[in-house]
Amino acid sequence: MYQQGEKVTDGISEGIEARQQRGLEIAALARIDKQGDYYLVPSQTNPRATKYKVWMNPAKPECTCTCADHETRRCQCKHIYAVLYTIRREANGDGSTTVTESVAVTRTRKTYPQDWPNYNAAQMNEKRHFQSMLADLCRPLVTPEQDGRGQRRMPLSDAVFCAVFKIYSTMSARRFTSDLCDAQNKGYIEKVPHFNSVLNYLESPELYPILLDMIEKTSLPLRSVESQFAVDSTGFTTCRFVRWFDVKYNRFTSEQQWVKAHLCCGTKTNVVTAVDIHDQHAADAPVLPSLVDSTAKNFDMKEVSADKGYSGLETHEAIAKVGAMPFIAFKHNATGEVGGVFGKMFHYFQFNREDFLAHYHRRSNVESTVMMIKTKFGDSLRSKGDVAQKNEVLAKVLCHNICCLISALYELGIEPVFGLDKPAQQNDDLHNEKA
């Protein structure tokens, strides 16, 4: 946070930040008035809008502003910068400038420790552990009986293993065949299938519920460490485009299609506890109740945070129904007159804003989860069919969960064991072994 009492550096020409640059523009072009113990700063994008209030009085050690950027991110906004630069200057009658007040700004950055030895070990051994864990997940799958003559289908466990392992490799099906040969030598699959067989199985509708169940199973080992969750949606682009003729502008227009994934994840380990795939035009709020209900079956939920897209009566009630507190950002026109859980949380936000935002900022972890998935396994889909695209997204999420388990194995000492009846049983067994 930025505080008063220190000197502001003048290195404007040396890579100045965007907020500082905008603050300089406001200070140079706009009129900033002082009203009592605060300053009125006009909006840079909409001068006719309500002016923002910036408090800089010595009684408050922290600079505060009423704009959304400062309230949600708790950073020094452009309006605070504008006041800082205005205070430092005083225009004289002859046009000269005299510094009348020195305002000190201290930049403090919150850092998080990283267990580098265990992190490095998890990354170096990830692929080996990934194949072993994936094989354990696929081994209980039962292959349906096949009647009549003809070529026998490959075992269901091998088909799912190959499909998910292919997504993890991020390579084409042809170049991925050598990895399947190594998996066969290690005993994870019985036979190396043709690359077309792997692609064809991604088109199978029966793969969708299997992947959902496996995502749920991979989240269970972290049940004892996750109680705060965040919800958000993200898009994965496809290779298909929609093209149409725009009569109004007399031209052809095209748009790339994408698939929308709705996620609920833990804010400590970033493991995905529930996921649902919809088309690109699906709204966010209606999907939240199903994500929360699916997570509440296996986790003791205490908090759920989400952005303004999930703000509404139904979403607050759905979260409260499972015994958790909803920390959802409110829209600008929200009021507490509606009552219920929504009204209670609105009043809590109004009178305990600092505490509310401290819980709400856990929502940034779901952004980190999305970035982890897209950075590691790609933000685009290779599949062309609708069914295959949804299965490919679920496979990416499953690969991410297994990687989270590998990190937890080294950093938290949690050894995942799949197939137990009680989700917490495996962690209890581990604690007993350590004792």
C-alpha cells in the first residue's frame, strides 16, 4: 500500500507505470478540488460522471479512493496519482512551479514463499507420476461386452488412458504414438492403439461422464485442505468459424467459435472440484448452483467467491444452502432492500468493506487455475466435433488436477489413493502412518 511521508521519485521517463501516466494526464488537464479532508477527482473517461473522492489527510496513513480499481484491487489508482502530483505542484502567477509539499509513497509488495526444492522435484518427476496416477484411475473401468463377430474393441481403461495422455502431451496423435509405446513397456496399457483409434474415442459421448467422474475422484485427496472455493468461466477457442453477410455494412463478417467451461476450484491447491461445459453464449450465474452442489457433496465448504457476473439472489441462496458464505462482488445498482442472504451480504459489504474484500480477493485463485490449464495444455482445441471438443476440455481439466496432486504429493505430503469409499479416509490413513 502507498503511504504518505516519503518522496515520490521523478523517473517518469524511465518506464513509468500506466496508472502513473494517467494520473499525470488527469493532474495536467483536469481540475482537482479539495473538499475538507478529501479531494474530488473527475473521471478521465466520463467527465460528466460523479467525481471520485481521494483521502490524503495525515490522520489516515493509507491513501484511499472510491473508484472500482482501488476498491477491488487495493492498489494505487490513477486518481491517487493525480492528487499526489497535484499536491507536489503549486502554480505561481508568473507561470513557474514551486514544490510546496513532499508526499512520500512507499511501495510494499506481498510475497508468497515458494518451496523450491519440492517444487523442482514435482516438476522433474511429473510425467512419471502422471502416467502412474492416470493408470490407477483408469484401471477400475469395465469394458462393455461386445456381441457378434468383428474386431474386438480395445479395453476401456486403455482407451481412456490414451485419450487423456494424448491431451497431456499436447502433441499430435501421430507424434504421440511413441509415448504410448513407452506406456506399454511400463505396463500401463495392454496394446498400442492406432492413432486414429485415440482420436475416434475422443468423439465418443460415453467418455464425457467418465471424465467428470475422474475429475471428481482426483479432487477428493485434497478434501482435508480445501474449504474456500472460487467460481468462474473461461473459453477455449476452436478451429471452426462462423461466416455471414452483414446487410447493414454490406460486407462479410466471420467469428471464431469457442467452448465455455465453468469451473469451481479450491483456492489453496487450485484443484478443480466441479466443471460443466456449455456453449459460448451460456450465462454464468445459472451454472453456479450445480457447481456448488457438486462440490458440497465431497467438501466442507465455508466460503465461495465470484465476480459480478454471478451476483444475484439465486446464487447467494445456493451458496448459503450448502452452509458456505458467498463473497460475490455487487453491481453498481445493487441495494440491500431485497433482503435474504443477498441483503445480508450487501450490508456486510457496506459496513465491513475491508474484511469483505479480503475474502473476495481469493477469487483471483480461479484466474490462476484457468491460466495454469491454458498455459500448460493450450487455450485452443484441436478437435472439430462438438462432443470431442467438450471431452478435450474435460481432459485438460483432468490433467490439471493430476498435476495438482503431484504438487501436493511433494509439497504437502498428501499421497493420493483412489477408489476409497470415504473421501477423507485416505488422509486419515496417511496421518496415522506418520504418527
